[in-house]
Amino acid sequence: MSKKPVVHMIGQAHLDPVWLWPWTEGRAATLATCRVAIDLLKEYPDFQFTRGEAHIYRWVEAEDPETWAEIQRFIAEGRWHVVNGMVIQPDMNLPQGESFVRQALLGKGYFWEKLGVDVRVAYCVDSFGHAGTLPQILHKCGFDYYVFMRPGPHEKDLPSQVFWWQSPDGSRILTYRIPGSYETGRLVDYGPHIGQALAGMPHELGETMCFFGVGDHGGGPTREQIEQLRMLARQREDIDLRFSHPEAYFNAIAPQAFNLPVVQDELQYHAVGCYSVNSQLKRMHRQAEGALLRAERLACLAALWADKPIPLAELNQMWWTLLFNQFHDTLGGSCIKPAEDEAIMAMGQVILGARELIDDAARAIAAKIDTHGPGSGVIVFNPFPHPWRQYIEYEPWTEWQSWEVGKWGLVDDTGEPVPYQLLEPDAAINTTDTGITRLLFPVDLPPLGYRLYRVAPGLPRRQLSNRLTAIPDMLENEHWQLRVDKTSGVITSCVDQATGVELVGSEGWNQALVLRDESDTWSHGVARYDEVIGQFKATSVKVCDQGALQVSLLIERVYAGCTWLQQLILRRGDSAILLRNWLLWQGRWQLLKLAFQVATDQPRSFHDVPFGWLERPCDGQEVPTQMWMDVTGPLYRNANAEQSNIQVGLAVLNDGKYGCDMRHNVIRLTILRSPPYAYDKVHPFGSKCRYDWVDQGFQEFNLVLLPHLGDWRESDLIVRARALNLPPMLVTTHAHPGKLRPVETMARLTTRELELTALKPAQDGTGFVVRIADKHGRGGSGQLIWQGQSFDITLAPFEVATWRLDRISEDWRLVPCDMLERPLSSQ
């Protein structure tokens, strides 16, 4: 190296907009921090300042025009630098892939519109780990570089301070791990801090970054720090110390970066407790994501079928609210209780607002459908571009009559009777003659479309006479025979009816394990949870439903004053096992897991991650997951000869859980953790008179157990996981004429290897955007059939691709674009 090493001193102000304070305090700190930075930029002509997060800038723009104008001026002068073109620094594990796209779509869009800046540096320095699929998302959102800090060197060994981070599809992004810390408090002696940066610098590059400034509650660099660094720059003849910014560093090393090492892995693990703490917030987060994605799809259908204007502004505002509350401390559950409670309220606003848009769109379409005929109709919408043949539950209005007394019937759009089963309704007002009816019935929905079903007195009925099997310790349908231990509530057997293969290991499924967890809110320093201190026991196992379409057991369980009610459900013709849960918890310093041992001694585990899946070791490490996890392997070696080559597996699907571990052949889904709110172990416990404890009280959630023989990719695992979280939409309608048929489809994907992740209005208000992902890591080819027009689609393994759909005269044009909806041909 012929020149002196260059140390790029990055002056920045890490600001948690919400954490140990509410967002209102974070907003106040935002203005104070920006004003201080402006004063320093005026005082020191060589000083450079770095600041990210679009939501922070929105606060300044809305409240302080003078400060906003100063920021614009310093950006134009090249001294104020915008990084992290996202709405916020989100949790980088828990949001869906679509949420990460929207973080950049709205964040970068805001910076371009308001400040004329195309942000190239993604910057999530405080987030608690980073999903292995992120490089593709970041690259296709127009980022060239990534800066992070966690996990640190004690948590994740990396080959270099700066490296190429590669996702499973092959996308790469030049990535830098901050040495030491981004936050230096009131530090004045910067010699050792700079030494850390130099120690990790690749010799062949001769450049490194060193971050400084007061952080967490904002603040930024101080005059003392700037003066100290200016003095060091004069004194140190061995280095070139300069005020700089991340993009300048990356631009400087880019010509020599091609030989840097490649990391093909997720960047984990830090603060593993954050995957599971605050169950209510996490479930509502999942529901909010799903509600917005469905609202977008219905809005597009309503625009095309009913000429209904798309509520783009309302959708965008809901996304802004959701994305702000994906802040890593918020979604990670590590804020104070008042801040977490407000986030739950905000998620509720998003869910309700999105459902209102769904209902508006669905009713606009329903008004155009020919629904003439007796009684009332229910129109069922399928949000997926493949046929959907499953069960739904629906409560029709029967004018206070009981279903049987009024001789009501259920038919499809052709008038054919549909089999049904009566279930307990939500209301507790039924008598023999009056009340509200709840129907369970199978639907056959066209791809990305709808079908009309009708209820009325006197309609023909189709009731199946042969019931499924249900006794207090056994359920049975065409696929499985399940046995339940009446003393524990554990599923002790799941036998495949076709082959006689037993899929359950000796420890069973549905073990409710209580573990000691005296770690702090983040679980700092913890990799796994090992100490089981008890189990829930069953006080009652009884038959709840016994019919031709559904059988179920109601399992009542208790532990140390806590109660857990579960409904275990099998349905006719369905290979899925439903497990509904109502839990009342009051434990402290404890963690709760549901465990499922699979009958294999050579397990492999697979996990849902943003826009893809990853295989991970079965070593007990607590890991983040999303909608599903799976264990698959060859049947136990002691199986008989006919079964010796059979692969067995179990997938556990969820509607709002994010943490789990795989201990050899045992899936252990983390249900909750109960530390104090925002408690860090560096502070002695007991220093307060009173603590707020997380996950106290009632919660409910749903699981789907999907046993399978053979490779999980040959099952409908992913389809079922998506449907659990983005269920079909129902709207009740009266009889009226209309131009639309009682059954219709808008679009269809012809291959099971690909999945639709988004159908949305284009951000510029013209046309639509579709995003399609490879589903199984094998790539795939097929057609997208859109309003009868066919487009060839081919994706490589793990690829995610985006297109714009624009109408040209009477035809549609499919234009490839990046995730920011910019045509690829124009880049």
C-alpha cells in the first residue's frame, strides 16, 4: 500500500424515534438533533453529516420549514448526506419481503421527490440481525451498499470488515460491518476507536470508516468531538483522517472491491428474544401486512371490474403507519410498555382501515355481479392466482330462524347444493328454534377471482351422511388417524392412512413446554433456551365437533394457574390439521414453547424467510422464522423394510409467531416470553419498585400442522401458509341484476413453482404492478394469464421479479422493472 490509510470519519446521530420514550419524545429529539447538526455545519466548513430514515425527515418537513430549508441547502452543497432510503430502520428479520420493498419504495420515493436524492446506501446499523435474502431485495430496490453493526464479531465471524453479501439467487451488495460502535457518547479520546477501524481494514483497500456521535436519543457529534478529530488529523502523520460519509467511502473502494470475500449466509444472531417478545404486537403486525396486501389486490380488481377509483393515498398512508411501527425496537418488542401499546393501537388502525378498503372494493364488485335468485348471496374472493379449494366458515343471516327450522339450504353459482356442516356461532344466544347459524362448507374459487354462493329457505340440500371419526382420544379422516393422550393433551400418534407410516416421534406433538428464561427483554448473550421446568397438563379432552365435514377435540390444559384451551380439528379430504389456541398466561421470567418430534433420526430443517426459505442446522439455536418451518428426514432406521426409504416430515404453520428452534428432530415453536418491558441486564433487577411484564393475560393464535411424506416442496405447504395469513374475503349481497357473471377470474399463474407476492396499483397512479417469486428454490417457467392475455414468465432459483402492467389500447403490456417500479430498460 503506497499511500497512507484513509479513515472516513462518519459524523451521524443515531436516533431511536421510539424506545425508552414515546414517539412524541422522539419527534422532539429529531428537531433538536437536526438543528444542532446545522449549527455545526455552519461553524465547521469541513464537517460532514449523515442522517437517514424518511419518517424522521417527514417530521422536520411538517414542523419546521426553516430547518427543512437548511437541510435542503446543505444537501445541495454536498455536506448533508442521506442514507438508508427506508421509512425507518426496521427489524431486518420479521417483516415480509413485501414490507422491505415498501420500506424502500416509500422511503426512496420520498427522498427523491422532496430532496432530489437517490439514496444508494442502505443503512440499518442498529437492527438485530439481517435475513439472508436481503441482498436481492436491496439490490433490486436500487441500493449499491449496505452498512450494519449487529451481529458483532463475538456473535458472527466474518472474513472481512467489508465484503460482498450474496443472497441465494446470486444477488450481491457491498457490505460494511461497523467496528466498535456507531454511537460514541461523549467520547473525546478517539485514538482507540480509530484503531479498531484500522485493525479490521483490508490492507489492499487502504480505506476504512469510523463512526462518531452521541446517539440513541439523537444528539450527534459535539463540538468537542469535532475539535478533537481536527486536532488528530493534524497530528497523525500515519493516517489520512477526514470528515466524510458512507457513500464516499464505498465509491473510493469500489474499484478494488471485486476481490473482496463473498458471504453467502444470513447475518445472525443478535437479541434472539426479540423474535418472540410481545405476542399481541407480532400477531397484529402479521395481520396488518396481510390486510394491506389483500386490500391492494381487491382495489385492483375493483378498478378493472367496477371502475372504482383506487384509494392510493389511503393505502400509502396505511403503509407509512405499518412501516414506522416495524422499527426494530418496536417490532422487536424492546420498547417501554406505553410505546408498545401505542404500536398495537397503530397496527389496529391499519388492520381496520385495510379491511374497510377491502369491503369497499368487494362491495363495488358485488354491485356489478348478477346475483338474482332467492335469498341472499355471499361472494367469496380468492386473493391468489391459483385455484383455491378449501373450507370457509360463514354466518349467514337467517332472520333469527334456526337453520333446520327454516329448512335453509346452500347452493353454488350453478344452483348445485353445497355440502355443509353447522358449527357453533360466535354469538351465545341460540335456542332450538331461533338464533344465528355458522356454516362450514368447501369452496372452489377461481384464480384471483370470485364465486357466488347462495343461502335461502327451501333451497336443495346436500348433507353427507357418513361422519368422520371422533372419540375423546382419537380423530380420523381419509388422510390421518390422530391419537391424543388425555392426561397431557399431547398428540401421541399421527398415522398416514394410505401407508400406515407413523410420523410422530416418541415425545409426541403439541408438547406445551415451560422453560426458565431469566434473560432480559432482548435475551442479550443468549443463543438458545434449554431449561425446561414444567409442562402444561390436560384437565379435559372432549369431542367438540362430530360431523361429515369436520371433527374436533377440545383440549383444556393448565400450568401454575395458567390455562390453555386448544381445538384440534380434522376436515374431510383435507391433509391439514388445524390447532386453534386460546391462552391465559401470567408467568414471569419464563418462556413457552410448543414442541413436535418427527419420526426421523436424520432431520433437516427449513424456514420461511422474506421472499424465500433457508435451511438451518438442527442444533437448538433460537432462530427467526415467518409463516412456516419444517423438519424432514428419512423414517427412523428401525422402520420395517417396506418403509425404510420413506421421507417423513412435519410443517408447522402460524399466523403470528416468529421465533423457534430445531433441536435435532424436534420443532419447538416459541409461543411467548415474559420478561419485564425494556429491561436490560446491565441494570440490576430490583432497582424499580414496580415492573411491567410482557405477554401477561389472554392471547389467541392459530396453527396448521401439515404432516407429509416425501419432500416438503411437493406438498402445498407454502400455499397453505399464505392462505392462513391472507384468507379469502367474503361479502354478503342481496339479489340484483348485473353485468358480471357469478364466477369470474382476473389472472392466473400456470405453474406451482411460482407465487404472486404483490398485485398493487403502480405508485405513479398508472397501471398495475405484479411481483412474482420463485417458491421452492428450483426456479420455474409458466404463464401469467391476465384478463385472457398470456405472458411467459421464467424465474431462476430464489429469484423475485417485478413487472408493470400497462394497457395499450385494448391490449396489456408487461414491462420488467425493478422493485421501485422503474422499467429496467431505462436504467
